[in-house]
Amino acid sequence: MIKDNLHKIKNSISKEITLVAVSKTKPIIDLQNAYNAGQRVFGENKIQEMVDKFDALPKDIEWHMIGHLQSNKVKYMAHFVNLIHGVDKFKTLKEINKQAKKHNRIINCLLQAKIAKEDSKFGLSFNEIETIINSEEILELKNINIVGFMGMATFTDNQEQLEEEFISLKKFFDTQKTKSLSDNCQLNILSMGMSGDYQLAIKNGSNMIRVGSSIFGSRNYTT
């Protein structure tokens, strides 16, 4: 099932789109099956779970942290994480930089923009993102790269609302790309879209999608 689901999704998107297989709560055997089917990019939302899977699985996997990030947990993944999606505080960027430096690494990060109408979603306003990427302080963080933005749309069946939210982030992303930013802020990734809305997100400019249940089946939150 996992192999067939992966191939179906990959055949429906262009090679320019990065597919992040959201494997949170899924057992290692499921990730191994996806790996055997050619998947190399996996996303987790809990650091300890990602660490356990990193230890157990092949080392050519690219690990993405996609959940809300607590600064005090960064140290546990700083030696291997490839991309952190949900950075929504400058304080968190500073901690990522500090921990990356300890391992002589540069860690790629996405700033999370708040585009959903729901109060429950984390994220920065567009003004707050601009303040961060244009600040003098960002120049001091030599061990991070801000490589783009991430947005989570409202959980709704209203396609017009979803499209409006995706378009707003794409326009902001395009505007910021045209500006002269610091060396550690080179924008090329726009992470939008999950199992229920990734096709609409791609239509509106996403080049990275985070897909879980459409690959692995319904999630078991008791695991």
C-alpha cells in the first residue's frame, strides 16, 4: 500500500516538488517500506521520535522537523536534522544557531508564516518575518540558513479560502525573494500543502509538500 501510494503521488507532481513523507506516530517498518520504495525525505513533529527513527534507519535519509519547536529540545536533533519547518521566534533561531555551531553544522530553517484564520495555528505575521530577515541580528547567526517559508492553511473544505491563504504566502515569498537579503537568508523553498490540499498548494506555488495519511494511511494517535 505504501509503495503504491508513494508512486501515485510522485507521478502526479513534477520533479521540482519535494515530497516530505510525514511519518509521525508511524512504526519504523512503515518508514522502511517507504524507504525501500525510494522515499528519502521524512518529516516528524516530535524530536524524540525523530531521534529514535534516525538511530534505527539508513543514514541517507533527510530528516525534517515539521512540528512546533521548543528551543530546549533543539540540542537533541542538531547533529542530524536537515530542515526545520516551523520556526516562529527569533529566540528559536538563536538556539538552532548555537546548537548547530557545537556540531560544526549549518542548519536550514523555514520561517513559519501564520496564514490560517484559525487561532490554533502557530506562526509569524508577514511584518514579523520581514523584521527578522532584515535585522542586523540575523547577520550574527552564521550556523543557520533561512531557506524559505512554511505555511499551514485553515482546516476547511472551503477551496476559495484555502487558495486565498496559499496565494497570500506565495506573493509574500516572491516579494521577499526579489530583495537583497543577507548571505544566510536565501529563499528558495515554499512549504505549503498537506494530504488534503497539496494539489491546490502546488497550483498556487508550493514547491514542498508535507504528506502523511495519503502515504501511510490514517494516523494512530495512541502510539
